[in-house]
Amino acid sequence: MPVTSRRGILRNEMSIFNDFLSHFPPDVEDTIRTIWDALDAEEQTRFLSLIAAFPTDTGLVKGLIKLSSAQVRQAFGSKHNVVILGPANVGKSTLYNQMVRSNQDKAAVGPLPGTTRDTRQADAGLFTVIDTPGTDSVGEQGVRERSLAFTAAEQADFLVLVYDAIQGIKKNEQELFHELTALKKPFLVVLNKIDLVSRKDLEDVIAQTATNLGLEPKQVIPVAAKSGRNLSRLLLAIAANEPAMIAALGQALPEYRWQLAWRSIIRAASISAAIALAPLPVIDFIPLVITQSIMVLGIARIYNYRITPKRATDLVTTFGLGFLARTIFQELSKLEGLPGWLLAAAIASSTTVVMGYAAILWFEKGEKLSSDTLKKLTKVMTSYMLDTLKGFGKRKPNRKELEARIALSLAESPLAESRKPLDDEAGQ
């Protein structure tokens, strides 16, 4: 590679890194810079690759965390404690529930202040997350709850300070911020309930929060804990504070990309099958292309491949699986005893699976599968789907029933663990 090209790549990498750092408070930024300086060139490249490729979809993030948790245990031995703190009724427990892995560990939530009276902890995959009572309650009970919260903060490895986008930052919230940051623990500020703020006012609300806390707007992470919006950004920020965590994630991302992508493929294949239930000729081409294009966009993100929505659609149509689906439908419709809806649903879902696989090979190698290979893979997957759907008999299922059957079948197939069966069929 020419020296000038290499310099350009290095400048771009540092730009990515500096932009990433700009989102953190100064003391956390210093910690991450220390980690960065301790990494060798190869590890720095892996770190940057993770930042660029980290999924933005909450489901994919949780999947990555689940897959990489064993590597984190190996790196740490014991997990670090991340403590969620803030005034009462700002959504701490709702955010906690988004992080925990088991439904049995979820905290009770409610509209009234003071629902959480004690600390509660659970496994969050990469770390142990701890929910705390509100720090602004009054009376004897309030003193007890504040004490519990501050004790947890003192024992924490990382603090997540949560504030309410509607309530704003008043004098009490400022005092709490200064008391907690005085503990000299790495921390992040989260502004919750942004879903209740109008889009035109959101930027101003974030800016005002930052000003009241003495931070830059980019150092405040806006989230909607109820829906999980921006949870991926928060989890990455927590992970970035620990070199072992970021290393485990960096190792896990390439290793488990197929399994992460497979979730997108399952979802799209289920929707594609449901589209085929409509009384349209064979399969409706336009909705299928849209579904597959959205799937391709998600897979591109996982594989750190830059692509626009238009380019995703172009890729889907270039592979020509819509035409191939019609051809296979005409071939298989000559078989007796197969209802048209069943055959259309099987072909629609199978071509979507094959499209996902073809997109992955394109993102990895820039390689386009031949028409013969695509047809071969589609027939293999169609046969599998037909076996899956025969349980319905001649009864035409409703959309939800069909989507659930397809999703369960694909989730339990060997492809959920590895794409090797498709690689073998495709001669990869």
C-alpha cells in the first residue's frame, strides 16, 4: 500500500477515535486514552473496527453481549459492578430492566416515586448491573434509601447517572451530580424519557441538561429506557471503560457476526412468508424487495460495510431472487397436493434466507454467487421450509401463526449456530 494511502487511513481512524471520545466526560475520556495508548497497532485497529461496526439495534446489542459474556468472564474472572443512580422516578429501574438478561431479575416499576426501596443487582452479560433507590427521598425512609444508593456508588466500578428529560436539572440534581462525581468513579450521564420530548425541542433539552451539569451536550446520552432507544450507545460506552471488556467485544463481533445476522434473516424470512399469504401472483415482488433491503441494511451494519438504502435495494434486485422465486414456484407447482399459499410462503422465506447469505458473502469478499448456486441454495431452503409448514396441513394459517412457525423453525435449525451448511452447498 502506498505511504500516502496508509497515512490517509490512519487519519481516518484517528478521526473515528476522536469522535468517539468526544461523547465522554473528561475523566472518562482520559481513562479511555490511557487504554488506547496501551494497545498495540493491531489491537487499536480492532478497537476502531468495533466502534464503527457496533450494532445500533438493541436486540443485536443484547445478542452480542450474550455471545461474548463467556469471553468477559475469562478476561475478568468476576464481573465489574455498574451502578445506576439518580433521583426518584427518573426511570432507573426501567433502564435496569433493559440491561438484565433474565426476566426473573427484573425490578418492579411504577409511575409513583419510591417504587424501588432497596438495591437490586443482576447479570447484564458484560457486567453486573445494580439498581438503586432514589437519592432525593425525604424523611427517615429517604435517609435510608440515600444511604443505600451512596454505599452502592462507593463500591461501584462504573456509575450511570440518570436524569429526567421532562423534570430537567434543578439545584438538587446538580448537588447530586457533584456529590457522586466527587467519588472519582468513571461515569456517564443519561438523560431518560426523551420519547416524551418533541423532536424540535430535544436538542435544546439536551443542551440545557449539559449546561446545568457543566458538560458538553455530546457528553449526555439521551435514551428512552422504556423502548431501549440508544441503549446500544450506552452499553458501548460502559464497555469502553474497561480494556478487557472492549477486547472481549472486539473478539466476539467477528466471531459471532453470522449468529447476529441470522436474527435479522429470521425476522425478514418470517415477514416474507407472511407477505406470500396475500392473494397476489406467486409472491408480491415490491414488499419482498423492501423487506429484504431492510434486512441487507442491518446485515451490512454488522459486517461493518457502508451501504445506503438505495444501494441495499440495488443489491437485492441485482441478485435476481425475485425472478428466481417465480421460476421455482412454476417448477414446484406441478407437484400435486401442495397448496399455493404453502408453496409461495416457503419460497418467499427461503429466497430471503438465501439473499441474507448472499449479502454476507458480498460484504466479506465482494463475491456474487452465480445464478446456478443461488437456485441450488433456494431449492434446498425451500425444501426445508416446506417440511416446516406441512404441519398446517391444508389449513391456511393466519399471519401471526405463519411468522411464529417460520421464526421457530429457523431459530432451531443448524444455521442458527453456523452457516457451514450453506457454505458447503455453495462450495465456499
